[in-house]
Amino acid sequence: MSRWITYPLCLLSVLCSTLPAETVAVPSSHALLIGIQDYAGVPGLRSLDGPDNDIALVRELLETRFQVPKANIDTLLDAQATHSGIRQAFARLAARAKPGDFVYIQYSGHGSYTDDKNGDEPSGKDQTWVSYGARSGRLAGDDDYDVIDDEILEWLIPLWEKTDQVVFVSDSCHSASVSRGELKGGVRAVVEDLRPNPLAGKPFRKWGRGDAPGVQIGAARDTESAVELSRAGKTYGLFTWFWVESLNGARPGDTWDQVFTRTSTLVTTQRGAFQRPQIEGERNRAVFGGQFVAPQENIPVVGVDRAAGLVEVQVGAVNGATVGSVYRLQRPAGPAPGAPAASLEITRVGPYVSQGRLREGTLQVGDLVTEVEHAYPFEPIRLAVEGDYAQDQDRALVARLAEMVKVLEGFTLAADRSQADWVIYLLRPRRSGSQYVYAPRATLPESDKALAPEAWVISPHEELLSERMRVPLQDAEAGIQLLETNLRKFARVQEIKRLASRGRPPIAVTVKQVRPSAHCEGDCVPLPGGRDYALVASYAFEALARATIRRDDAVIFSVENAGNREYYVYLLNIGPDGGIRAVFPTLGAMKEHARVDPGTTRDLSSETALWFNAPGRETVKVIASAEPIDVRLFEMEGYPERGFKNPLERLLAQAMGTRGAVVSLREADWGTLQVEFPVTE
């Protein structure tokens, strides 16, 4: 499982491109990959662990999955990535790119900001990349200063003039507008270079042809930090890892928006992460124009140690491989009569290659295996308890909070924030009126021993998890009970959101958005309850992420089973308040009511709808199962422990709160879809 690093990370920029449908010839592909993790000697910045691994991960993906020629990939690491080195690399890229070519650019390193001196930023701040050696005093001229967003924009223009097949991703702190120069709010927990940047007032060239071509992606909003995580024994940027995982699973015809949505869902549901990736531009273009092969379902065996009974297979953590999963030999004619089917169980997972223990039969290099059983590991969320007065005045209260964590299902007590996913922080905050009082550059409000205590659940980087996780403790018993209830809900919501099948079920969901209307006529949609609604729009399930939904709107669903077997389909809603409820089927319905026969479509509008009575971020999750499950599993208050009739019920029960378990499930037996979207006033 992932281990969170405890300092802010500022990582990754990517530029990719797509092929217009009418183009026949496949254009050339180029990439520029920039990784900086050595920040020794830079005041206020720590060196990172992930950028070198990010670049290696992305480079292998480009070469193997998308067939970008090795000679066309320019890589800058640490000392190669000075301010002037990055400028020259952009110039080389622009010189070799031809009209219509694909271009992919990635930056992985710290991001920051500086004062805007040319007056074109309403916020007064420019976003920056902290290039190698900048701020250290070791290098001369521009190399001692950050790369500012206006420069990056100027370097991109020669590329945009040649091709609109460019995707730009910045996995770095405050990266949502790193190439556009828009700062939407203040920043926290980041070091600004207080020296005037001599480039900030230069009249840089601007793009004057409307919206920028291609796709621009940031790993975090301008007010957020990006973080690192540990996977397969190494450290990576959180966004980079899941971006690569989502791209690796892309199929020809998938759009950049679909890949980004999958990445964003994985990022935002990770423990200890508080970053929301952003995307702009031509997001509905096909990934690399669709000019790549679909991901392999059959995995090749690449190594066999017969004496030790070990097998290496070409599948890794970026493909979703997990320890305990089972793979079986696939032969066109099947095994010989009476011969056992050869299979292996994964015992060690690397980024792209894993090792397994041979369970039965024999395997040789070149054999193809397919995953038949996937292991879903669950580990408790690690909580540390700290405070401003933890060693004196609030020692007893901190101890009571620690005891609560020790017995809280789904959690375990961490020694300190360096080992924690989240922190319960006890403080006695000062206020001026209704506002908290903060010292300059502080991420938490000032404390005063004379004031009432509060418990805040924060990330290791001191970002508040939710307003509901800021709990008064003047009445300690009531406050701790409320905090415990909120934490239980948070754990269940996070695990249900993260729970996903490896494959996509043959289920298509269509959504209709409706709005209350007193005068609807031909487009009138009657819903359960008798009130009339006017149709606003119809779209595919995934497009719900981009819909404009207002308070009092509702959505209705129809479900199509395009497969050749029956599926039991369940629609769940996870609301901004942390509640989980079944939209379909409703509680009390017979289990068979969820069945959708092959080749049929179920219109659910006459029996259920999802209404939105408050603004916030909503999630709808679809679970399709080969066997019926008890819908009460999804109740927020949990499910009574008892025997389960099938593995999926056991898996869902574990996801709703556990201190640690591994549950295996046949991949052919279930599937999930999920979409998140905002509801506005």
C-alpha cells in the first residue's frame, strides 16, 4: 500500500497531441521530459524523491505504449534542467517538430510563484517552475531565478504555430495555470522567491489566436500542493503515477478528458492527498489520435525460474497488478485432457513487471496468462494526534483522542505526521469576529491557551480535510463523539470511491438532467412524487462530470446491458455530506429487481431519480455484478457482520470499514463506473 511522503511536492508537465480523424498518415511523435529532485542549497525547499522515477515511468510508457521513438525523447534531469537548459530544450523541440506532429512535454519538480512585474496578472503573481540551481546563488544570470509562466507560454508558441497536437501537464504545486499566468487565490505551505525576478517585467510574446491549442493539465489547483507517494518500492508524484496508470489503460478512441477523469478520481480519493487536478483545452480529442494498440488482455511470461517455482510476467503496478492476484495460462485449444491448468499467484509487484509463485502446472517464457482473480488490499487509515499544547495544557485531551483512534474501525494510530495519512490537530484558535487569525505565511491559525480547544483533521501538509472536520471540543465528550462519527463516514466514503474493477463492464448508463417547471409542455418529465420537470439535457454517464447542474435539479437514468450475460446493476450516490445511499434499487426491493438481461435496456425514470437540494460535489457510482448483492451493504451506518453469499458482498463489506484485509474476486464477475460532478446554486 502507498506510504505518503510528508513534504509538499511540486511536479510534472506534459504536452501530448492527437490526430485529426481525417488525417491518414500517422505523424511523428516527440517528447520533452524534465525532472528536478535535487534542490540542495535552496533556502526553504527540500529535495524530492520522485521526479527521476516519474521521468523513467513516463518515458517507458511513451516508448512502449505509444511508440514514441527513443531518439525523439529529450530528457533533462537535475543539472541538465537549469533555467537556460530548459529554454534550450524547448527551442530544440520546436525546431524538430513538423506540422501536425504529436508533442508531449512533462515537468517534474517544485513549483512556486513570484511577483508579476509587467502588470498582466490581476492577482499580481506569476506561477513558476523552480529550475535546477535557482535561488542557490551558485549560478549566474537567469539560471539563479525560477522559470516564470510567461516564459513557458512564449516557448510553447513556436510549437502551437506548427501543430495543435500538444498536451501540457504540470505535476507541480500551484500548477493549474503554470502556462497561463492566472492565479486564482492565495497559496499555502510554499516558499516564494522574495527577490525581484528580472524576467518578470519582460514583454513576453503572447498567443493571439484565441484559446491555446492542445490540452493543458495541472496536477493541482493554484492554491494547492502536489504530493508524492510510494509505489512498488519507489517514490513517485501522486498525479504522475495515476496519470501513467490511466494512460496505460487507455483504449483507441478514448479522449484526453476520459483519461484525465479517471486520473482525477484516483488522485482525489487517495488518503492524505488534498489536490484537485485541472484540465483545459481540446479535451475531447482522442488520445494520440487513437493511433495505438488496445491494452493487452493476455499477459506474456517473460521469465521462469523452474527450480524456485517463480515466474515473471509483464504486468505491473501501473496496470493495477496486486500481490495475491491470480493469473491463468491461456491456450487457444485449452489444456490437454486431464492436465491441470497452469496458474500463478503474484508475490512481488514492480512498475511494469511482477513476480509470481507457480501454483499449478508449468509455464514457459512466451506463454500468455490472464488475470482471473484480483486481490483488493485494504489497510487502515493512519491518523496521528498532535497539538499546539500537546505536551502541557492539552496533554490529557490529546491522550483521549489517541485512545479514540486506537479502537476506531478502519483507522490505526500513527506515531507522528511523518507516518500518517491524516492528522488530528488540537489547537485553541484565535478569532477576529467570525474569522480565524493567521500569522503571516502560516497554514493554521494562532493559538491562545485561554481559548476553547478545537480538533482539526488536516493533511500532513496542514490542509484542512473538510469544514466538517473542524470540531469544537469545549464539551469534550460530545466533540469527540462527533469527530468519531465524521471519521467513520470519511473512511467508508473513501474506500467505496476507490473501489474499482480492473475491467469495464458491458453496461451503458444514459443520464437525463431535468429541472422543476410549472409550464413544461412536450418536454415534460413526470417523476416519482408527482411534480413536473422539464428536460434540460441527455448525455452518456461519463459526460455528467461536465454537466452544469443546479440546486433543485434532478437526474434520471436508463441502463443498457450490452453483454451476453445477465448483470445485477446498482446505482449509488455519495453526497457532499458523506452520506452513501442506493439510488437503484431502493432499500426493500427484491434482489432480482436489480437484474438487467443481456441485450436489454431498463428505463428507471418511473421508479427512481436523484435530486439535488444543496450545492456541493456529488459522486454517482455504478456497480454491475454477475450475482445479486444485498443493497443494505451501502447504508451509511454500515452492514451487520454475518456470512456473505458471494465474494463481492464480502469485498463491499470490507470497503465499508476495516482494519486490514485482502479480499480476492474473479474479475469476470463484476465491474464499476464512477463519475464526480459539482452542484451549484
